[in-house]
Amino acid sequence: MDSDEVEEFLGHRARLFALAYRMFGAAGEAEDVVQEVYLRWAAADRAEIGNTEAWLTTVTVNLCRTALVSARARRETYVGPWLPEPVPTGRGALGPLETVEARESISLALLTAMERLSPIERAVFVLREAFGYPHAEIAAMLDLTEANSQQILHRASGRVRTGKQRFAVPAAHARTLIDRFLLAASTGDLTALRALLADDVVSTADGGGKITAARRPVHGGDPVARYLVGLNKFLTPASSFSVDEINGEPALVVRADGVVASSVMLFELDADGRVDAIRIVVNPDKLGFLVAAEA
């Protein structure tokens, strides 16, 4: 393979990673698929490739479909709640995020909900909703009819979007909200913390059995407030905090020594501006991409 062919692949690499990540919700697995796509690209007969983008996209999405079968089996034995792997997006790691829809397509909320989908449903949903491919092209990639592609998208959308309106934290207000949240939680001010939480707030933590974390989601304003205050025992004098863009949204990142991320916390709001969902990733295996991006 000559240098021009390598450069041609590299021109598509970021988009392929963004596609594979949305399929898996895991950066490491997405990287593995992209590497396999590169090997297949290197071995392919160029005379048989009419459209490079379509060929690479087809290979990527079908490798993801195959790999998702074993990935889903592993997640069935996962210790505690499973959450997607957080990815810092301030530098465009998952492509341009210029619209609300683009940011939603990589949110931990949507990626978690997509676990309900079969591999084929996930493929159609990602190709159509996140990348805007027409159903005719999706059908050709996945060996479907156009009508089947449309039916699968309708079914997948119904399973992912349950009707509850989602209010991500607006960037302009994120710092104030997170600062208030952090101050209340770190000082043990249950009253102030409780005032920030909706009555039906749910806190979900992913420790993967490797880091101490709640094995089940915590429900309700009072229990969640007490639970969050209890997390103080895991902080040390060397712990530091920042608000970073993670999966297109402002997130509270806790670093163990100012360099290595030890947890990522993302928030959702209800219509009244109170926090009604908190997702906390502390499994060190899921923080590798974030750590590497900071190196």
C-alpha cells in the first residue's frame, strides 16, 4: 500500500472512529474496529472499490455488528450498572458537534439507551440519525431493503426515545451549577445539595467491580443527596476538579493527582432546572481514553 492510499484512509479515520464509538459506546472497542478496517483496506483490491467512503463505512459498521454480539454478552455479566466510556470532545474527537442533535447522538444518556437495541437496529439508528445517510444507502450497506431500513429505524427510535424530554445542562450555566453542586457535596451541606436535585433524581455509577461504587442506581432526592455526600471519603488532599466537555456536554472531572482522571460525572436537568439524572464513571478501564487525551 503506497503513501497516497495510507493518506486516503487517514482522511476517513476520524469519521470511522466516531461511527464505531457510537455503535459500541466504548472507545477502546472502536479503536480495535478501526484498526481492523485499516488492515482490510490495506489488503483490498482497489479496482473493486468504487466509492471509498461507502466501502470503509460498510466494512466498519458490519465489523461493529459482529463485535457487538460478544460485547453484549460481556455486558450481561458486568458488575453493577454499565455506562458508556466518556470521551473528551472539545478537540473534535467525535466529529463536529454544531447542533443539539449532534450532541445528543454522543450523550451518555442516548448511548446508554441504545443498549436496548439489537446490532442491526443500532447500525440503522446510528447511520441515519447521527450521520444522515439516506435509507437507500443504509440498505445497501446492511443488505436490507429500503423499506426494512425505514421500519428498523422507526422501531429503534421508539425503543431509545421513551418520551421523557431531556434537558442537558446549558454550557453557559454549567459552571455555576457544577460549582454549587461541588461545594454542597464536598462540604456535606445536605440542604444545599438537596435543593439542586429533583425529587425523582437518579444517580447511576459505573465502577465495573474494580472501584467501589453503588451496584444499583440510587433513586430519590434525599437518598441521592446522602449518597453523594458519602463519596467525600474517596477524595484526598491531592484531588482536583475541573469542568470539561465530555461527550458534548459539560462534566465534572475529578483527578486523583491533578493529572490522571479518577472519575467523570455528567448531569441532566428537568424542566425546572433541577438535576434529575447523574451518571458517574469511575471504572479505570473506561477512563483510559480521557487520560490518553490529556497526555
